[in-house]
Amino acid sequence: MQINVNDFVWVQLTREGRATYADHFIDRNIEPQLLNEDERGFCRFQMFDLMNIFGPNENPLNPAQFEGNIIHIDEAPKA
């Protein structure tokens, strides 16, 4: 399996992930962007943006940023 960093991925953010998302923009003194979120809570990001926003907080000592630590590559799972 391969993924291009420009491809889109889907995640369900945890409470900590939502805080990380907001802090990413606040730390840069810009207004947080609305999440591209579906009705089930799956958010769509380009892989590059996902790594840029959440990567610094992804380690075993921090709370999970995504539900189940899962990144869906092809599309958000069906209901």
C-alpha cells in the first residue's frame, strides 16, 4: 500500500485532537478553520496537513488525537 502526502485521509478526532487542531491555528495567530466533518464525525484532511497539525503531538505519552489511533486512507468507513 502506498499513499501520497497530497492524498486525502479521514479521521475521527478525539477531544484532545480537537484541542490540538484549534491550538495549531491559535499558535499562529490565525482564526481556526472549520473542520471538514461529515455527519458521523469523520474529518477529511490532506495527509500533509494531518502530519503538520497532529504529528508533533503523536507519541505514546500523549492522549490519542484520533479515535482508536486510526487513519482511514481510502475513504471514511460506511455506516
